[in-house]
Amino acid sequence: MPLIRRSTAAAAAMTALLVVSASACGPGDDEAGSASSTSAASDGQQAKDGIRLPKGIPTSLDDLKKWKEGGWKDWDNWARKASDFANPVIRNFWQPSRMAKAKDSPNTVSAKTAGQNQPATDPEPPAVPAKQVSRPYHQNMAPVGKVFFDSPEGPMVCSGTVVDDPAHPGKSNLVWTAGHCVHSGKKGGWMRNIVFVPSYNDDGLSADKAETAAQREVTPYGVWWADWSQTSSEWIDEGGKTGGVSSSYDFAVLHVKPENGGGKSLQETVGAAVPVWFGAPSADRVSSIGAYGYPAAPPYDGAKMFNCASRPGRLSFSPAAPTMYRIGCSMTGGTSGGGWFVNRGGKTVLVSNSSIGSYGHTWLAGPHLGTEAKAVFGAISEKFAGKG
């Protein structure tokens, strides 16, 4: 059974590769726009069945056709509220050439303003050079992939991780990433055409070759469209591009479905997923964390997967917000949303995601996943608990 072999090999390789320890079935294509918006805000447009939908979201087959032909570019109608998310599938939209043009989604902060006056902030960590992950990726870090999306600035890219779903053991369709990869925060709303590509560029082709490669080489397990997204209310209300208190809540979870349909879940297709450890020990009680992702800003080009492993320190922007993890790492934009892992009892688990980095690309910081993150995760898991 290839799937079982892949799953076993991936789990073993992940555990060996990290060497870290801690001390303590969605709606159909043409229904996607309406079905995922049934709890939409009351200030939306009125659909024929009486359900109010966010302004600008397709409510009929004609509207959906217009959306797919470019109507999604109308950013004047930018759905903002948590209940407004809609992401209709556009088949063959994310081709290798378009993926290659996606830019990193920067979320950087000056080291001088990064919580240096907070007692819970540790000294800035020394820089740690990122290392390339061994290929093919599906044999080493199978749950990791890239998140692509459209913003007013054009196509952009982040990283993400397939995570376990307790409502669907062994059959998860959930992807963990950063809040700023799906929602622009205080000054905007939901991004559009959000997809996840597990094991992107599995064999590590150069950027030039990946841009012209066959689809199967770049997307070995297909393109998975988000039919729902959940992020924190703190990020939606206060999030921005330069770090701050909202970075402590810069996480998100996607529920995805395959672009071309099929009966298997994302976890079954990829052969691996990792559990999320909510309430993991604080940074001063963790010996090492491994951060993974696809850095896209120079000197990287977004084509290959990298990782950093080092002892974390603490980063705090406010005593009222959870204290973040911070590690020395040279990875740049595009890494955002990529998973941070530790070894818990011999099992690889996710404890954070890349949120912000320094202007000089010497460190990365990620949120501590506490009660707020657990609530976000629980909401999306429960939403799809009764669906196949």
C-alpha cells in the first residue's frame, strides 16, 4: 500500500529530521460561494432563498461565471467579517506559471521595536542559517506545503501545514497557517482564491524550471481550495503588516477540498498530518523548535523548502497578550504560516507558525497557541464535524 508506506516513512523522517524536544466533504464547485456564506453578515445582499450574503460574492451561476472571469478583482467589495468568507473554486487558475509569480506576504518588524521594553522579552537571538529540506519533500516533511492567494497587490504566497482533525481521525482536511495569509487585518478583509499545495515542487526544481514544469511536478498531490477559513477576532480587528500585539494572534486554519474532486481527504492523499499542541510550554521551557516553510523573498526564490532549528526565546509586545516564541533564522517572507514543530513524547507536533521576522532576516517569531487558538481551531473542526 503506497499510502501507508508514505505515511510511515514521513512520520519517521520528520521525527529524525527535527531532533527537537520540549521540557514540559464541502460543497460542490458551483455552490461554493453561497454554501460557505450561509451565516453571512446582515449588511450583505439578499439572495433569492432569503439568505443574506456579503456584498460582491456570487449568488447565482451567472454571478459565479463573472467572478471566475475576473470579478474577484473588485477589491471595493472586500468581505471583512468572520462570517463573510467565500472562496469559489476556479479550476486551472493556479498554474505553475502563476504560482511562480506569487510574491511573499511580508510581515516584518524592526528589532529595536520588537518588545525590547517588555520584561517577558529575551535578548535578540543569534542568526541561524536556514537549511534546505531533503527531497523529495513528501518523504521528509509531507504535511508542509504552500498557501497561495490573491490580494489587492497581486498573487501572494505563504506556507502551511496539514494538521490532525479530531472530528475526522486520519481524514483531516485542515491546514494551519498565519492569519495574515488569509485576512489583511484591521485595514482590509479576506484574501481571495486561497489554495493549499502540499509538497509543492516535491523534487526541488529550480525556480526557472518550476515555472515551466508540468502541473504534476509542482503540485504532486493537487491543488486544494479553502472552502472555509477561521482566524482570530484579534487579528481581524487589529492585524497589520508591521508586527505588534496582534502578532500574538496571527494564526489561521483552513478547511480545504480538492480542486478536481475525489473521495479522499487531504490527510489520506498526502499520507501525513501533525497534531496541534495547544498550551505548549512557554519558550523558556522548550529546548529547541524547528520552523519550516518556503521562503520567497531574496536571497530565496520560493521554489524550495527550508528549515531552521534552534532554542527559542520569548518575545512580548504587551503583558495582556500571549508571549510569542522567537528563534534565530534567516528565512524570509513566504515562510509566513509555516509550521513550528517540537518532539512531544517521540511524536512531532505543531506549536506555532511563522508570523513576523526582523527587517534584517535574522530571526522569526510565532504565536503561542493558547485558548484563543484552540477556540479558532475548535470552531472550524466543529463546523465540518458532521460532513464527510
